Amino acid sequence: MAKRMPIGRFVEELVAALNRGDGYIMGSYGQNPRTGYLDLSVPESKCKASWKENGYYYTQYSGGQRTSALKWRKKCTRVWDCNGMAEGIYELHTGVCINSKARHNYGEWCSVRGSGMIPAKHRVPGAAVFWSNSSAGSIHHVAYLWKPVKEGHPEGDWWIIEAKGVAYGVVKSKLYSRKPNFWGLMDKYFDYEATQSTPMPAGLSRGDEGSAVIQMQRALLIWNANCLPKWGADGDFGEETEDALKAYQKLAGLPVTGVYDDATREALTSIGKSKQVVITGGSLNVRSAPGTASSRVLGVAHKGDKLPYQGAAQAVEGRDWYLVVYKGENAWVSSKYSRIEG
């Protein structure tokens, strides 16, 4: 029997992808669009040939679609296609590659399934909804339920999260407006009884090994894709991991101990899930470091733009500076013309 992943953790990863502004590439399942690897610590110098600008994943598109695809390559942390969201998140947490399609998801993963609108009793976080031209054999797209539009009313409309297409990326939509015509619970690979994910253990320190260390390392790599350049998320809490953890603690204003304590866990695991920095001024320079004296301008954000907050702030030049994700990289913006939401 296949190992099953807690559905609560799956939904958390869906929301993280939405909040990061992840993109869409046909055939992808969460890779770094500049390397082709799920492991975000792999440097761009080791990019797979098929993931270079002139490689298959970008030349499969032409015209405006190719422009959109190259935009995702430049700015995103990860890219997905519709069923790739389930495949990739599952592989990230189990190490098992499924490599399937949306129609196989419905036909092989879901023991509880049906046609038409998903019944109210089966509207739960992580349930899959499918689109088809006619029969189940022609299913071509899948999305996943997130939460009720009206809190406390699961029998009504729901927000769904989907990798919608190369022009859209990962977006949220309303179930009733999208009108899927098949539905299912993906219980071959996901445990719908485990609605809450198991909290990442704290109290980790140098010398520890195992799955808890891997979870911590993956959280560090969401914060900074280059913070574990040699070993990545290998489950071994060694010198490289300790240095990365200390660097994060310093940026987050936490005691720099190199120990993964409760306060560090709370800050680190909040990255990418809900908080965003909203630009409140007309335009704002996005910088490579906090402050203007020793940083370079990476680009310009405009009023109303939202950047994923990376859980760290520093007081420089008389104001706070927020660590954000900008075009797939860590960057800083001034609090003078921005605020944290979420």
C-alpha cells in the first residue's frame, strides 16, 4: 500500500504555493524553473538542459505563451502543472515520484469519487475536482479545495487552488464559478483523517539526524534557496545547517543559538503561508540588502503589489526593512511605504 501523506500538510503546501506566486509550466511538478530540480538548493549553474531558456520546457510554448513561460522562469520559486501540484508536494514529503495525469488521478487515486458538482458531505480541504470534455476518460484538469468561502459553511461555495495555465500560474478561484464536472478524494496517496499536519519538532541541534531535520532544512530552503549549497535537505544537522539556521535567526531578530527552538520553529514555519508585505506607496525600490547605503536596487514594486514575507525584519537607517521574495530571490523593502498583512 502506498504511503499516505496527511491532507492537512498537502493543503498547507498548496497555500504556500499560492502565496509565493508560483507559476505554471506544462509537465512540471514543483521544480525550480531555473534548474529543473525539486531541490531548491541546486545552483543555477547545474540547470538541466531541458530547463534552459532554449530547452524543451520553454520551447513547447510560442508567442505570448512563451513570454509568460519565461516570466515564470525569471521570477518564481517553483512551477507546477495541475496534477503536478499533487505529484510534486507528495514527492517533496515522501521521496516517491508518482508521475501521473489528472485523468489517472481520478481513475486510480480516488476510491471515493463521482460526477457532477462535489456533494456537500465530501467538501473537505484537499478534495480534488476535475474538468472533462465529456467522460472521465477525457479529464484534462484538476484543482483542490482549500476552505469555504463563508467561514463555518462547508456546505456552500469553496475556494479552490489550481495551477490554472501558463498565463495564470497558481491561483485561487471559487468552486461554483469554475463548475468542475467530476470530483474525488485522493485517498490512495493522501490521508483525509489527518486534517492537521504533524508540527515540526523543535529542540533540534547539531548532530541530530532524521526526518525532523529534513523538515527543518526544507523550511530553511523556502526562506533562502541557496542557504544549504553543499548538502541540501539531507537529514543531517551538520555545520552547514547550523550556519544557515544562525543566519536565519539573525535576520529574524531571534537569539543566534544555532538551536532549532520553539521560537525559531514558529517564525520559520510561517514563511510563505499567509503573511505578505503590501506596498503602500506609489513605487518602491526593492533592494538586495536592508538600507540604501550598501545595497543595490533589484527592481521596483508598485502600490498594491504583494510580496511574500520571509519572516525577518531589520532596523536600518531609522526604520524597519522587511525580507521578502522578489522574482524568486530574497530581497528587502522599506517599511516606510509597505506593511505586513496576514
